[in-house]
Amino acid sequence: MNRKQRRQAAKDRAAAGSTAPVTLAPVTAGDALSDMLGRFAGRGQPADAPIPNYVRDTVRDRVSKGLGGRRDRAALIRTVEAAMRFADTAWRAARDRTEAPGGKSLACKAGCSWCCYQQVSMSSYELPGLIAYIRESYQGERWERMLARLKERAAQIRALSVDDYRRLKVICPFDENGNCGVYPARPMKCRGYYSFDAQVCRWIVEDVEASIQARESNRLPEAFSGESVAIYDDAQFGMAEALQAGGFAYDHLNLVLAIELALERPELLDRWLAGDIDALAEARAR
């Protein structure tokens, strides 16, 4: 990193560390699954569900309390991190039940990166923490390699639709030999993507046209976890409700374009934090 980038990284570290950690209460398997398991599959609310929309409601309430009326970068980063940890805990509870004896086994493991060929969207709320993590974690030659990949990928995809992006068959610029370089700070959309069959994931990447036709005719193989998607989506909805009520503008961003924009022009992220809803418009997801 150059001197300007090091100063910005120091600023991000100071902001992230200036607010006391926000904590969210632990979640039990029964609580976490009260709304998720039946609703996503269209079976209705589970019979033993004590509280509807538990994940969404809990994240919304706890993020609101965690903000405590603050409207700054540090408060945003800490509350988003706390919401992600809560969703991770809820999914661990659901995953234990999903993979119980007699159930299905998830195929996802370190080194498998077929999902990383998909275009990823993220909320503007997740961007400040992800940028802070990148500036802290990438140094020297690793930083330069990542930045070159990021710029190349952004130039390739800037005007593409989701399906045209898939036709390029390019991997996320943060992939490092099959592993995610930003794994601890990855967005909710990445966190919620789990598969029971890696061969289906591979087919979606390698035979794009066939997979698009299968999707359009509702014939895609049922290889993906609805429970994980529902948990992380509900957590994201709850987080967005609380943060919007707290004065943070929502925007729906393309991960690659948003990171490139925020790294190259950090003043735009500052403008967004100050309330300019269109500051990140160049990086909006299509």
C-alpha cells in the first residue's frame, strides 16, 4: 500500500476500535429454526415455532439497541459484524439439525470455489467493514496482486447482466487458490450459499446455457440449502430495517464494483456515511 492507503487503513482501524463491541444474545437451535425450516420450503410455520420471524426480529431489535442512536462508521461496522455473528450462530444450529443422522450432508469445504464464479451482491451496510478488513489484511505484494485482479474484474463486468457475467466464467478476485481472502468479512449473500452437491455447482459454472435454461423452466436440481439462505436473508432484512431507522441509507451493490470504488475513491464511502444515498450509485447491482 502507498502512504495514502496506509493512512486510510489506520483511520478505519481507529474507527472500528472506537466503539465498545456490540453483542447479540446466543441463539438456540429451536429459536433459530422457529421460522426458517418450514417457511422457506413453503410448508408453513413449524408446529413448535414459539416466535415468528425470530432471526429477523432479533437482529433488528439488537442492532437497533447496539447503535444506541449513534450514526458513525464505527457503530455501523460493529453492529453489522454482530448481526453476521448472530446469523452464523443461527446457521450452525440449523446445520447441525440438517446434517443429523439420516439427513443430508453439505458438500461445501475449503478448496471448493464453484460458488465464487457467481456474481455477488451486497448491501451498502456491509461495505465499510469489508473495506476495513481488506486494508488491514492485504499488504505489500499481496495487496498489489489483489488490486490488479480487482481492477481487471471490474473492467470486465461493469456493464454486464447477471447471466452475461456467468458467461465470462471468471472467479471472484478475492479467491486465493480455492480459498476466500476475505472470508471473515464476507457478505451475507456469500455466508448463506451452501450446496449438497458440488457437481451441480460445477455444472452451473461449466454449462452456463443449460443451467440458465433449467432455471427459466424451473428445472434446476434441488442441490442448495434453503435453510441457510432463509436465515441469512432474514438477518439481512432485520439489519437493514434497524439501520435504515437509524439513519443509514440503503443501497444494493455489486461486490466487485463496490470494493473497487471504495478503495479507489474512499471519499465516496464517506459521503454515503454522511447520508448521500447516491454516492455509491456507480457500483449498484444490476
